[in-house]
Amino acid sequence: MIYFDTTHQNYIEEVRVGSDGPIILIDETISSIDQLNTSLITNLQIQRLNTLIEQSVEKNKKCWSANELSQLFNIKINTARPISHQLKKAGICRKEKRFLHKNSRNGSLYIISATQDHYGMAKNSTMSEYDLAIIDCNNRHLIETGDANPLKTPTRSINEHGLLSQVINTCYLPKHTSFADVLPASKQNVNNQQYERQHSDNFRSQVTATKNTYDIARPENLRFLYIIINLTINYFETHSKQFLVKDHIEAVCSIDRNQVLTWLMVNDNKYWKTYIDESLEIWANTEFSGYEFSEGNWISETKKPFFRIAKRLRNRESAKFAQVYVLQWDADILKYILKQKGPYLLPWTIMAGSDFTFLIYIEARKKWPGKSSSKQNIKLDSQDLMDIFPVMISGDKQVPKTTEQFSHFVVSSLHEHATKFTKYIVSHEKYNFNNKDTVVFYDRDYKQVAINDVLKNKHLIARVKAHLGGITFNFMIDGIGRTKRTYLDISYFSADVIKESIPARILPLVTKGEELDKKQLSQRRFYSVSPQVHALDNILFNVDKIVNPGFTIRDVCGDVSYQLISEEVKDTLKSDRLQPALAAAGPMLNEHIIDFDPEVVKQAPFIESKKVRNFHAKRIQIAKFPAKETLKTHLWLSVPKTEFKETLTIYSNDQRIRNIVSELAITSGDFEDRIHKRIVCALDAIHPLRIGDYIITLDVMRNIFNALNDMIDKSKNLKYLDELYILITHNKRHIVKYSETINPIDDPVAFASAFKHYIK
């Protein structure tokens, strides 16, 4: 028996056992299969669904497990188990995230609700979970990502305590609790993929793995989470006008793999593609929950991750890794992220450096007393440092790294940070900027050690002076062997902290001489007194429009947010919506848009052609002719097994090319921008027509064209220069003879008169 717990807002199953399989819950409003959209399911599935609904009404039984379905349909349970997932894929039902099965960790609940009330999945089958799909016409809108560029886009920090309070959904989390207090240490063994921490007498947190095949998040995964959160913010800021146009915004965004690679300052190779894929899986696999002690009992909160991977999109058939990841965020968590008040900024080099330098910089920024404080220096002893990034020794021993091992780890991490920027810029010159981060290593005699000799001599390093993001870190390594300890002295230079946190391309625009211009900072949403940034007003004032995908009308009825917008703003927005850039709003563009206009939605987004291919499109053949000639003078365009055949030459104007591209897109199903690029590239190899001894340039061809049209009946007039080209090439032997006595360049009228009789 399933019931809905109004206190914790989740569905609970207490009677059935896990071996009964997934459960289908039929909404009380469903009394007939006619209420559902069955266009995407087979006849057999329709028959079974009809039987299920009839039995549900007759027996007043709304819940059916796979075991019960096997008995109802007289099939084996292994055949009944996939039924719920098949219905979900077709948009008949949705998988309920707020479900707790008391007798099974992996129990799942699927809810069937009426088509007219259910948006998102039923209307668009591109959101099936964990599916690696090819980019095509059906899912192309999902590849519209943000416009993030680390040289221009502010990189925000996160209020870790606030974010954890949202994901755990509690007010009992002690102040200043960070991820380091909740996540297990690096390489620490976790029993049953579950890790608990006691925070106070009446609260403890728990981190659980959804699947045993993937690990749960550790401190070294935090830098990646910060990057994903920043790209998510950028995605919604890029589409911020949608917060005014629409009543509801679904908590779904698209992340391009190349953007993550850029933020990490790494190359596009198999290692880093695997790293991105696995890191996203780890965070999607990590569920957070809490236990509160009340009236003598421990009461648990609902488990949930920050996001799920809704879709993986690859750009070619053989690709093993996704190009675009579509993430489905928890709505409450996403709201918190988007409306953070003034998160402080982080330099790109810190996000890209190493996991250790990232965590130590975050710790230093948390403890910075501010530029107005007289104290601009703090000290951390060996244990303080080891607590920031706890690392266990792999294997059964499960003890923290020794102080000597930790010292070597610090040196290696700082070396990674020191060399990453130089290595990256060699092959990515467009991202070059004045990087002021410096890391200098000294041996026990306080002699500088060359950067290339650091790793092989890391046991000899006694001091490291690192200037990172405007903060100076002095690492002192004392002792030898087991007595080795690492200490840290942190010094703040407020002006440097602020300047180096502002994106490199923005900094010159907000600087006058050596000083920051407060007015310019304010115009670009930066605080004038500290390295922080304001949220966009479009998002901040409308963030409550964000909802979980698959919401129903009843969940959001009574929304009057659009009525609060002035008429002047409404008119502007309706005008803006006619622009392709706004029409291409990614997953956020759905039926909930004000004055929904299907024609606007159909406009395809403008994406780089090299990134997008429609593998379900018909093949377009582009051949250069004449075949036996060295100099080709026209293109022959065709689509096999269709009647489409067209000719293009150097005489084709832009309008004709656009018309042919549009026809090709309709005939083949491929994307217009991709077709246009192929045609333009092919035309670069085409030469002007030669008639006898004369080269017919565009101007000459136009003169002949005009002269010919003036001589013949208007009903027979040629429309395009390409038609004249075809006429000449089809009768070339005779027309070449005419050119021996009439110069087509000097006397186009006489030349045209010689062959006007060919037009019938």
C-alpha cells in the first residue's frame, strides 16, 4: 500500500517487498485510456494499458507492482518489470523522485497522469534518463547551452552551508558546515556506499550512493561541482529573458563538454572526457539526507542529489562520449543557486589549477576578514592543512596519509598549478591573458629549485611561496622523514584579491589607471567594495517560477507573475520573441510560454555547424562539373531517391542560394546552417564559364542576361543567371561558334541576339 506523507512530501511504500519490482500508481483522475496520449506506444502496450486501467477502475486498485502485472497479463515477472520504464519513455507516466520504499533501497514508483495535465516528458521524448543519443532534429534544442567564457564570465563561489541546507532540507545543520564536514575523505572506504557524520546531539548527515557502480563525492570532486554550478548559472543568465516571457521555467539546463574542458584548462582527449563523464556521474549518484532527533526518535529527511543526468547527446554515431549533457536540477536547489546574494568571485586559474590549491584558496577566502580589517594575515598548522583536504591511504589500512606523504602531496599539487596555465596556452592562444599567479620552490638551503626539477626533488623542498588569486601562501616544510610537517602563512593584499577575481577581459574596462572605477563596476553588476557580483534582476525577481520537470497544472495554478509585468515590458518581450536568438531557448522553451506560438518555437537555434550533424537526415550529394574538365564551372545538387536536382554557379546570388538551402533542408531533414556551409565551401572551387576565347565574369553574364530578356517575350524571361548558364552549356558547341564572330564582352546585345531562338 502506497501513501503520501504530507509532512515530508513524499510517497511511501511499507508493505510490498523489493522483489515485487517497480510500482505503477494510476492517478485518481484516470478512468479511461482515452485520457492518455498513446501515439508513441505499440498496439500490445495499448492493450495492456487499457486492461490495467479497466482493472484499476473495477477493483478500485491504483497501485500495481511488476509482480502483480505479471499475474494480470499472465506473463513472467522479468517481462513485466520493463513495462513501467517503457511507458515512461513514451511519456505515459513519470518516475517519481519523492519515493521511499521501506523494504528496498532501489524501489521505484511511476505515476500515470492525464495527458492534458502532464507536460515535459509526454510532449518531448528527448528526456529519457541516461541515454546516449545522437544530436538530431528531435533533440537539437537541447544543445543550446550558455555563452560562458572564463575571460569574460564571472566565476562565482558557493555558500556551502546554505547549499547543504537546501539539499539536506534542514534547519538543524550547524553554522559554517562545509562539504569537508559532510563528505568522506579522499580514498576512504565507505561501507555499503553510505557515509554518516554526527554534527550535533540532534542532527547527523548521510551521503548515499544511488548506484553501487559509481562512487560518492569526495573533497577532490568539489572543484568540478563549482564549475558545473557556474556553467548552470551562465546557462540561465544567457536565457534570462525567458524568466519574463514564461510563467514557469523547468529546472533543466544543457552543459557543453568543451566549456568544462576550457574551465579546467585541459585538452580534449580521452582522459579528460572520461574525467568529465565520471565526475558528473559521481555527483548525480550522490544523494544527501539528514536525520533529526525529535521526541526520542531519529526522523530522516528525503534523499536527493543536486541533479540528475537527463540526457547525453553525442555529435556523431561512433562517439563514445557526450558532447552535451542535459542536467535536471532539483528545483529548490537551483533556486538557491540562482538567487545567492553576492557570492564572491574566484579567479579562473584557481578553478583550473589543482584540487588542493582550489580547496586551500576557498579556505583562505572564507577566513579573509575583509579589506577594511587591520588583520590581513592568518596561520595554519600541519593538522589544519590536513583537515582541509583529508586523504586516506588506499587499501585496508585506512589511515590518513603521514605528514611526510602529505607534504609531498602539497608540493605536487602546487607544481600542477604552476605548470597548468603555461601548458594550456601553448595550444589555446586565444585564452591567453596576464596571469599573475606565481609559484616558487626553495630547497633546504633556500635556493630556488627550477620548476622542471621540482617533482624529482620534492623530498628536498623546504619552502614554497605561491601568489594565487591575489593571496600569498607561504608554505614552510620542517623536519625530515616522519617528522616532516607543513605549515602555512597566508597574507592578503586586498587590491590584488579584487582585481585578480575579475575576469581578465573585463578588468581593463573597470579600471582607471591603477584604481578600480566604482561606476563601471556597478554597471557590470560587480560590487564596488569587494570581489562579488549581483544576480540578474530578470532571474532574481522571477526565480520562484522554477519548477521540477514533469509538473502538472494543479501544482502551479494561480500563478499571476505575468500579470505583474507592465504593459510596456510585455510589448517589448513579444517583439523580442520574434528574434531567433530568443526563440532558441533550449529546454526552457515549452508549452508554458505566454501566447504560445508554435511557429516561433520551430525556429532552429544558431549552433556551429561543425558541432552538429543530423544522422537521420537523407544524404545530400554535391558534385562538381564538368566531370572531365580540370576547371569546374557548376555544382550539381541532388538528394538520392527524391526528385530534388539543382544547379549552382558563381553567378548564383545569395537569395537563390538561400532558397535552395531551404528546399534541401525540407527534402533531406538536415540543418540549414550545415547545408549552407557545405555549399559555400564547394562554390569556392567553382570557376567562371569559358566561351571560346572569352572568360565570362559575373558582370559579363549579367549584361548578356539583361540583353536577352529585353529581346524575348516577358512570359519567357529568365529568372536567374543560372538559367542562362544552363542554356549556354546545353548549346555550347553552337554558342562557341557565335563567339568567333561576335565578342560577348564588348557586344552582349549582338551576342544574345545570335542565340535568342534557343528559348522556346
